Amino acid sequence: MRVPGIIYASDKLMKAMGKDESPKQVANVAQLPGIVKHSLAMPDMHWGYGFPIGGVAAFDIDGGIVSPGGVGYDINCGCRLAVTSLRRDEIRPQMAKIVNALFQHVPSGVGSRGALKLSRSEEKRVLVEGARWAVKNGYGSRGDLESMEDGGCLPGADPEAVSERALERGKDQVGTLGSGNHFLEVEIVEEIFDRDVASVLGIEVGQVAVMIHSGSRGLGHQVCDDYLAKLVKHVDKIGIKLPDRQLACAYIQSPEGQQYLTAMACAANYAWANRQMLMHWTGEALEKALGMGPRELGMRLVYDVCHNIAKIEEHIVDGKKMTLCVHRKGATRAFPPGHPALPQKFRKTGQPVLIPGDMGTGSYVLVGTEKSMEMTFGSTCHGAGRVLSRAAAIKASKGRSIRREMEDRGVLVMSAAKGTLAEEIPEAYKDIDEVVNVVHGAGLSRKVARLRAVGCIKG
């Protein structure tokens, strides 16, 4: 190990982490060339491809590496939270109708196809422009862009770095939810921890909100697959010794490293366009189900964050300003108040942080802190984190009606695939309250509000 490994956890969470190989993966990442300060893991950490999910690592732009395994297969998988003018009591009698309308109107499931089938030239515009493309084409407003990390568009995207296979997979998946842990959830704001920040974000107790969790779909998966195959061979050629071949990488300044970053930016922009369109379809479904217009619904984007990405950022390390490539895989950026990368509207609050739990609980809204910049390169957790593999979850759910169990807990659930609910049972995930209390207690991000799930669409 070139640097120490640090895991943020409570005693309870740490005991569960020892059941998989994720702590070893933290140590493996600490052996990579150019790593700065430490290899990190958040309290939602669990085993992943190469890097642990919940892993954070920063590499010196001069002499450091970039690794697809440090970003993940679902490039720019992320969350967005939108609030509405609706109140809890208004939707309670309508929940069955709402969930059914969302399920019918928003494409979900493995290999799901959207209402749009993009031409190759138009798809490449999406890869360059991200959410801006969606807004320009009538899906949302320009104001939405001010409530997204990086304005919904990562610079440096070059579609020529993306394979034909990836483009083919992405041509008709924009505006689709996908499968697995991706979801569209109707939630109620249940508790406010910081009234001043919540007021700036426009969040109130009793308010109806929507949380969307999705990413770059088949296009992003293929980009990761393509570059892992290239970089496994590249590593052998340049003689980097790896503790795990899943950590295949390239030096950031090499042609191979730069090419991956441009392809990754394309997939990230696709994901932002995807979530922007998902929010548009969601608004249409709610209007139709409730028989109201856009003004009555009052849907407004609070924020959109990514949690599978590598970004070139400036950080102070041991008193010295450094340009770093920060990998966040299953980790969320948590920049503090006043940070120049934040839109003006969030300069006083710090960056909003969205942390979803399992389908039986709900989500948290937090904000970034100065302490996160000092300790974790401006990063915090991204969700509850799995404790059961999908196979183990299916085994644990055998003979149970998960849909009925969710109804008993006050959550109406629909899924495109029969096995998804079995894979996504609540006990497959860590206690979201425990996870969030760790990052709040460590000062990596600060609690603002807690939301409770009442309806959920799964792929």
C-alpha cells in the first residue's frame, strides 16, 4: 500500500463489512500509482468490480492513473429529487392510480426501450450536450440545469471515443429507468433537520416528492466493458503491477487515459439526459393520473447528483493545491458552502446530497461540508449499500409476497421483472439511518431532511 486505507463506519456497520472482500479492495486501491493521501470507503461500502462500491480515491494528474473499475459499469448512475405542490393527504386516496400511471408511462426493466429512437447524429449530440440536449428539445426548462451537478453536462466528451456497439445500445434507451436497484419513487417529506437550508431548497414537511435513480443504461455499460478490455492489455504493455486485474488502468495523461475520460464523459452526459427525460415522463404521468396541469402539479427539480464518476478537480492536500482525478464509485460529491463549482443558488447551503435507502424506507437530503474537503476530497456516501447478494436476497425471499409486505408497510410497489422485488428486499440493504448518521456524525455531510417512500416503480 502506497497510502493508508480509511473506512468510515459504525461498529455495527463494520461487523457486516467483514463478510465480503470490500476491505481488501480498499487496500488494493491504495497500491495504485499516483494515489494521493488515502484510499477511502464510505459506510455504505460493499464488494464491487475492482474498487469497492462506496470507494473514493484521488490520483495526481501528473503520474496518477484513471481506472474504469473506479467509476463502475453504470457511468453517472445518480439520483434526482423533484418536489411538487401536492400534499400528503391529497395523494393518499390516489396512490394506486398514481403508481399504475407511473408504471405505464415510464419505461422500466432490463433492455427497456423509450419513446425516442435517436438517429446516430442526434445520439452523438446527446453525448456532448447531456441534459442541455433534453431541455433544448422540450424536456424541462433551462432552470433545471442550474439544479444539476456540473449543469448536467461534463466537458470534454468526444463521441468518437465511443464504440459503435455502445451507440447501438444507447439509441433507444434514453428516457428509460432500467432494472435492478434503479427506481422511481413517490415520497413524502417526513422530517426537517435544518429549516434554513430546507427553506432554500424548497422542502417542507408533508410535501410530495419524487426520487429518480438511474444512469447511462446499456451505453455506459458498454463503454466500461470496452475500455476494461483495452486497459487490461495496456497495463501488461506498460508494466504496471496490479493486485487485482479488475483494477486495469492507464496513466491519466496518456492517450489511453485521456480517451477513456472522453468516453466516460459521453456516458455521463447520456445519463443526465436520461434522468432529465425520466423526470419529464414522470410529470406527465402524475398530471394524467391526477387530472391536473403542470402549474397545479408544480413539479420542480431540487437537485441531481451523480455517484459513479471520475472528475478532474482541485483540492488542498497537506497545504498544497493539487489537480487530482477523483474517483467516486458509489459515492456522492459533497462540496461545502462557497465552493466555486456550485451554482450560485447553493453557495450558501453547500451542495445538496441525495441518499436513497431501500424501497421500504425512503431517502435523505443532506448538504456538503468543509470537513468533507479536508477528509474525503469533498465526498460522502451514496445510499444504504447492500448486505446481501442478489442470489442471497432471492433465497431469503422464497415463499414470500414482497409486494404484499411492502403494502403492509405503506408502500405500493410495481416492477417490470418478477424477480426484481426478490432481489431488492429491504433486508438486502443496510439501515439507511445508520449509514447517514455515520457521515453526519463524521461531518462529511449534514442532514437536512428525511423522506418516506409511499410508492415505488422498479425495473
